[in-house]
Amino acid sequence: MNRIEPHTLAPPPELTPAVPAVEVLSAEKTYPNGTQALLPVDLSIAEGEFVTLLGPSGCGKSTLLKMVAGMLEPSDGRLLVWRKPVSQLHDSARRMSFVFQSPTLMPWASVQTNVRLPLDLAGVPRKEADARVTESLALVGLEKFADALPRALSGGMQMRVSIARGLVTQPDLLLMDEPFGALDEITRHKLDADLLELWRKKKLTVIFVTHSIHEAVFLSSRVVMMAARPGRVVEQFHIDEPYPRSADFMVTPAFARQAKQLQDSLLRASSHDEEAAR
Amino acid sequence: MTAAARKQGAPLLSQPRVQRVLYPVLIGVVLVALWQWMVVAMELPAYLVPSPWLMMQTLVTDWAPLGGALLVTLKITVLSFALATVAGVLISFLFVQSKRIETALFPYAVLLQVTPIVAVAPLIIIWVKNPVAAMTVCAALVALFPIISNTTLGLRSIDPDLQSYFKLNRATRWQQLVRLRIPSALPYFFGGLRISSGLALIGAVVAEFVAGTGGSGAGLAYQILQAGFQLNIPRMFAALLLISLTGVALFVLMAWLTKVALGSWHASELSQD
């Protein structure tokens, strides 16, 4: 693993293609009451990267993700998605999907209708939409549950529905806000592995928020380490394990070493907090 | 009881579905039997407490006036319930347009609710010429508030993440209303309907009492008043029974409607078994 110096927050040259998918240019978030949710962040994410925002609660990782999605406005600075402000993204051919921490499904609607929602909202003809829903459900292995109601499914299956809904618009950029945080560990490992598979198959760019060091090491090509009070980016790490990664990766010394390095970084960041508090 | 019969009998009685009907019916049978026995044993005169048997007989012999009165009361109840539902839903939609509108108007909805209808009814009966229309308005006023408050709450009770998702997908106001707000509000709306159906009946009976309309337009309340004047207590009991049964029937109808409309998705409709 290469530890990147805090002040050079760009990906290494060999990973930088012509067009970065996401550029965060000194974006910060201060609420009107003076709370600093996020100090200025500079971050460039290349097409095809799997970037994890890792940190404790209150470090602003969700805030940063929501600013990329355009759900929150930065109080200063700019965010570009394929060199355009997020608000203009719908004019381009690029698409972005957001997956929430909870499945966020409509409880009254079938799995089929839930997954079709973004297409319905965009006015895609029913026939074409249904074909894409079927395809998307097959990707997450739920084609048999199209007519089920969400409450009939387990938490992990509901999350798969949510991911299928995220994929049905054929996004280039997938933003995921602690999507598997509420699931049991076994289910989470399975979904992590499936997600990596999808990422490779669909050549997605993924920004993934988590507070799990192990999940971050397993999934990411790059980890952005964040700290709280005030929320900020501390360091970045490249996880130099080649893809495809199998579950065996998690029991290798390389995995343990990289997880330890992230752990140490997290401890360093929080000890700064304590010093500041004194 | 043979072993085989016990085997068949036990599971049936232990089914919650059977118990839900059986237990109240058993209580009812015991109470009615006790009532009948007390009237006979203590030789209570019919002008004080009629026996249940006499009440049923009166219901049959006096069916002509009672049945007609039931229809009148039912008509006012159903009309006022429909009026309250339509008005309540429209007012709720108005309320959720902006927090400011709700803040400005909600106290008046409360005012409407806390003013006793008995006190307002004479005024409405003077203002509205047609007695049926007047009584319908009175009953609708009683039934209105639960629909307003429940539907407003429902229209506001949206999963915030789901709403963000709609906004992220650039859903129009109309799409949000039809695909998100209305479905989210339905369980609350039906809860309001269930309360209001009973209130519409109460409102109708109260309005009839106040209006005191006789003749062909007389409802069950008028039958009770008349029976009181004539000390025809068995008929009074029979009219009371009809009012109670109407209320129960309305409640059951609403519960059934809720079940049909919400199907299996909402937690309140999950069987507790």
C-alpha cells in the first residue's frame, strides 16, 4: 500500500485518465449556526475507480457524498462531475445513482415497481422500462422476486433491490452511503463481493461511504481517510491488491497489514482530536 | 368427548380467528341471558326495563316506523360521512401546500372540533332550510376533524430518504404527490375514516335530536324521543339497538375497506397471529 502524502491528494499518474469522473475543488460545508461539518476538501476521482470514504461518525463522509450527489450545496468551493456542476449532469449522457443507507423502498409497491421508479419518473416507456428492470433484477439475483412486496424480503434482499434500482438507469457513477451498514456481517461480505463483481462488469465509478476498515480494504482501489470534529480528509491510501479479489484476500497478511495501517491512521487522527480538546 | 373429537375440536378453538368471534359472542350471550333472567325473576315492568325478548318482538312488530327511521338516519350518516371525507381531504391538501397555511388555519380546525355540535346545531338548522341538508352539515362537522388531522399527518409522513430520492431523480411536484405523498398517507387516511364513520353516526343522531323533525323525515333519534314521551320503552330499546348495530356495521365496513385498500403492505394490517 502506498501512503499518499496529505498534501498530494490526486491519484497517482498511472491511474489518471483524460477525464476525472469527480472533482471536489475546495468544497466545504459550514452550517449557518457555525457548525463545521466539513473543512475544505480537494479530491479527484478517476473514471473506473472504487473510492471509499472511511471515517468515524461525524467526519463528514456522508456530507461529502451528498454534496457530490447534489443533495447538499457546499457552503464554499465547487464540485464537478465529468467537468460539469452536478446540477447540469442530467443534460449530459452521463448518469449517477445514489444508494442510501437504508433500502428506501416504497413499502406499498412491488419489487418490480420499486426498481422501475427512476425510469417511470424519467418517462421511459413501460415496455422498455420493464425489460431493463428484469435485466437489473437479474444482476442482483432477484429476478424471481419481482412481484414480492419489500416487507416479504430480508434486509439483505431489500438492499439488493435498492442496488438494482440504482443500476437500472445504467449509471456511470454509483454513490453509496453506508449501504450495508445495517446488515449482518455474513450478508455484508456477500454483498461486498457481488458489488465488486458488478463494478468490474459494468465499468462503474464507485464512491462508497463506510465506517468499516475491513470493508474499505476489501473493496477499494483507494481509501480516503476522514476524521471528525471538524470533519476533514486526513490521508489517502491506495490498496494495491489486484482485482478480482476473492474472500481469501481477507485472510492474507497483506490484508491485515493494510487494515493495520488504516487503523493507525484513524488512531492518529482521533488523538489529534483529543489534543485539540485539551 | 372421544379422543378423535378432542383432536379436531382443540385446534379450531385455539385459532385466534375463531377466538376473536367466539369470545365476544359468548360474553354477549351470557349478558343477554342474565338480562332476560333478571327481568323475569325480579318481575321488572316493561316500562322500566323490557326483556331482550320483548325488545326483539317490538323490533318486528314496529318495523314499519323503525325501519323507515333507520333509513333516514343512515342516509344522513352516509351523506355527512361522504361530505366530511371530501372536505377533509381537500382541506388536508391545502394544509400540506405550505407550513404557513397550516399554521394559520389549523387552530380553526381545532375550534371546529372542540365546539359542541349540540350548541351549534340550532343555528345551522335555522340557516339551512332543508332539514336533511342541515342535519347532514351538522353531522359532517362532527366527522370532519379526524379526517383533516389524520390525512394531513399522513401527507407529511414521508420517509425523508425516499423524498430525497424523488428529488434526486428530478420528480415533479405532481409525481411526488401521486407516487409518494398519497400512498404514504393512505394508512393514516383510513385510520381517520374509521374514527369519522362512527362520529358521523353520532352527529346524525345528535342533529336529529336538536332538529326534532317528525313526519316522514323522522330518524331514529325522533323515534327515541317519541317513545320516551309515550313511555314506550321497548320501542326505545329497539331503536337504540338499531343505532348500535349501525355503528358496528360502519366500523366493520371501514375495517374491511382498509384491508382491501392497503392490502398486505402496511404494518397495521399485518395479522397479529
